[in-house]
Amino acid sequence: MQDILTDLGLWEYTSGEIPYPADQTRQAGWNKNDRKALTAIRTRISGSMMTYILSATKSKDAWDALSDVFNIEGPITQILSRRKLLRYSIEEGANMEEEIRKMKGYKEQLALIGESISDKEFALTIITALPESWDSFVGSIDVTKVKSPAIIGRIIAEDIRCKDRTDGPTTTTLVATTSKSNNRPNQNNSGSSSGSSSQSKNSGNRSKSSKF
């Protein structure tokens, strides 16, 4: 996150290096840039972390609030946070979009404590977390050109396709069964027709016998 704000030329507002100016002619410009920094922070964190900065009106307030939550002193915090992400494992049948959202949250937590990982490393971490049933999908990926947005898009699309394919036969079978049931002759009506026919024949025979 700090790298993003630095690239945008806004980190100094968030860190407090550029304080709120006393000169009124410069205050409007400062407010505009600080608002950009606050927006950059809000749009790059997960929904679960938004709770901590809802009341923040300045980018520094938001940054300090997030730092208080995640930036606990000591190397053990960095190790545990990194372990959460790098050892993450997705279970069979899980919702891929939701699982990837969780992994993004762990990545953001790492960034907040100064342990950002590269886009390629994050993409490979997602691929590694996939369950064994995805091995054929993983084998089709060119890991030398991997980028996390493209990988995430492919995984979500594949997850939807697999679920549609699994649900398809069940729906088809249900329709076929219903169709057969509707086309099957009614045994009760058939029996009634046979009975009526037999009764008619017997009545005819009795009529013929009475003539003699």
C-alpha cells in the first residue's frame, strides 16, 4: 500500500510529512490530495478491514488506524502473517471467488506491516493453494508469464464452468423423467376401458342367448 501511495505522489500526506498548511490559499490543494490518498486506501482494502477506517476523514487517520490493528511489533507477526497466506489451502468444492478474496485480505495484511509480496509470487501462491482436482488446470498454466488478475479470472471462470457441468445432467435427467411420466398411459383409465369392453361383449352374448 505504501508503494502505491508513493507512486501516486500521495504518501507524504498519509505519513504526515506534508502537514496541513496554515496558509489558507494552500489548504484546498492539500485537502484534495489528502482525499485522493484516503480514497486510494479505501479502494484497496478488503471489506472486513473497512470497519477500522469508516470514521477516518484524513488519510493519516486511516493509515494509523490500520497500523494499530495489524502492525504489532516483533518478527513473529511478520512470520505468522506470511504463513497464513503462503500455506493457505483451498478445499474441494469451495467457492473460489470467496477463497481468493480471503487470500487477498492476507496479502493486504502483509502490506500493512511492510511485508509486501510481488504480483507473481501472489499468483503462484493462489495456484499452489488449489485442490488436487485442479491439477490438470494447473498444468495448462504458463508459470513464466503468470499475473494474478489473469489467473484469478481464469480460476473463477473455470469454477463456474465446472459447477455448470456438474449441475447439467441432474437437470436433464429430471426433465426426461418428467417427460416420460407425462407420456405414460394411465393404468386406471386403461383398465376401465378394458372392463367396459368386456362388459359390452358379455351383454351382447347374453342378448343373443335370450333370442333362442
